[in-house]
Amino acid sequence: MAAVAIPNPNLHFNHLIACYPILSTLASHVSALDLLNLALTSRANHAHILASPPIFAKLRRSCVCDGHGLRDRQDRTGLYKDYSKGYTPPGPRLPDGGEDIDSDEEIEVRVFNRTCGEALPCVKCGVNVCEECRYYPRVKECYSQSCRPHLNGAWQMANVMAMCTACDEKQEDQLKGRFLSELCDCHIFRRWICSKCVVEEHKEFRAYRRNFTAPEFNPDEDVEYKRFIGTSWIQDHQFMRYLLCPCGDKVPPGFRLRCTWCKRRHLPYEDWHDEYRQVGGDRMSWIDDDPTYPVWVTDHRRKYPSPYPPLRYNQLVHEAAQTNPEGAGV
Ligand SMILES: [Zn+2]
Ligand SMILES: [Zn+2]
Ligand SMILES: [Zn+2]
Ligand SMILES: [Zn+2]
């Protein structure tokens, strides 16, 4: 008769956590947040999971995605909130924090077919997030959007900041060796970032815009704006907007705007029009090239197509996507 292993009654779950191979296997089946919560359940677990930052970083790297981003897309909550329901999330559609607009919205029609996939670390916080959960605009949110955070067709100030000479030099030192490209190359749609970090980025830009910038003013009348006298400005839609450094100092002439996401410098301001043209303006290739989503935009005579272009499928759209990824001729 084969010997049967008798479980050691004294072997508690916490003892298993003390064994690194078991702990690393466990980590590969839970989310980073679950791992963190487990570490906080006891002093011993804390010591094994969190006490050593390199060990925690290694464990966290193997964690699965927690599925929050995909759930938000399916439920239309968080950054994917339905604007017509009268809610203004800290999302990219309203960078100035303006009121939401009650109108029809594009929605993702294939999202219910999705499941979480393999995860990679968020560029900001390092928590693993999968392709379905990482944040980027999944539908065309407005026709002035581009793939670069600072460029949009309406020429509104977005995701940029200016600095005084001292802060600018300090910032440049802090960035040394962190990126392959010296200038900002943030790409809204290719970035691997979790929704939580995107919300933080939008809060940061809004705070900068609210506290350290000011629209055109009359220095003789606007006492409130006196601190902006003598500083530099940029165009914000149809108006001038004055800029201060986040330290409160004035911004000297000849300054270079920085990206509030990565903190790197942008091209000189006078080159932005060329850059906007080069990146394709408002083109969003995965939508514009997908024949199951006919793009309803004006032609060169500013006329919308009439009637609405026919959809290129004749069955449920998620089935069309499965049977023919190109969508054409389904
Ligand atoms: Zn996921
Ligand atoms: Zn993150
Ligand atoms: Zn400063
Ligand atoms: Zn950037």
C-alpha cells in the first residue's frame, strides 16, 4: 500500500508564504492589490512580501491584471463614463474641466466579447495591466483629438506646463538617463498605463492650469492676475494664456513647454503646427481603417455623407469581428 502523506496540522497558510517558491507561484495567480492586501494581514506576511522592495517588485511583476479597466469599459464607468448621464469624470475629453455635453456618443460595440489578457507593468505605477484594461481612448471622443497629448485641432492648451529657468534645469537633470528620447514622445494610444494613473495625470494638469495659468486679462483692472505680469504666454484656443512655473516664478521668454505626463520638453512651440500635420491630425488609425465603423465625417466640401454609410456586416458585430477581423465584406 502506498504511503499517504499526512498533512502537518501545524503548517499554517502563513508558513507557506514564508516559502519563496510557493509565494511566487501564489503571486502569479493574484492581482498586485491582492498581494499587497495579503502582505498587510500579518507582521510575518509583511516581512516576507513587502519588507524587501526588490522582492516585492519581482513578485508584483508576475501578478495578473485585476480586470478593472475592462469592467469600466463594459459598464461605462470611470474614465469610460457615459457623458450623457450628466457626469464629468477626470478624463481626457474635457481637459479644462468644463461641463459635459448632452449628445450622442460613440460606444464600443465589441467590448463584451473581451477578456483580460497577458499583463505588462503600467508605465507610471508598475502594476500589471493587460491590453484590454490599459487606458487609451477606445472610441473617437472628439474630432480634434490627436495621438500626441499636447496637440489637438482646437488648439487648446492640454497636458503641458512651463517652468522658470532654475526649475527647468533641475527637471532636466532628474530626467537624465530615464528615456531613450530626450524630447516627449508620449503617444496617447500606445502608452501602457492604468486608468488610476491616468486620473492622477489629469488631476495634475488641471491643478497646474487652475493655479499657475491665467487667461487674457487687463493688468490695470485684474488685481487677481497681477502675479502674471511679465511672464510668458501661449495661445489657448482663440486666446492668450499666461503661464507661471509650478514654483510660482515667472516663465522667461524663449521657454520650452514640457509634457505634464513624462515631464520631458516638447519641440519649440513654433514647430507644433508642423508636428500636428506630421502626426496626422485627428486620425485614429484603428478606428478610421476599420470598415465595420464607417467614419461619419465631412468631406473636403464640409459635407457629411448622406445617407449614413452602410455598415460592412450583416450579423452581430462581435461575430463579424471573430469571423473576419478585417470586417470587410462580412
Ligand atoms: Zn485586464
Ligand atoms: Zn498605473
Ligand atoms: Zn520654478
Ligand atoms: Zn510626454
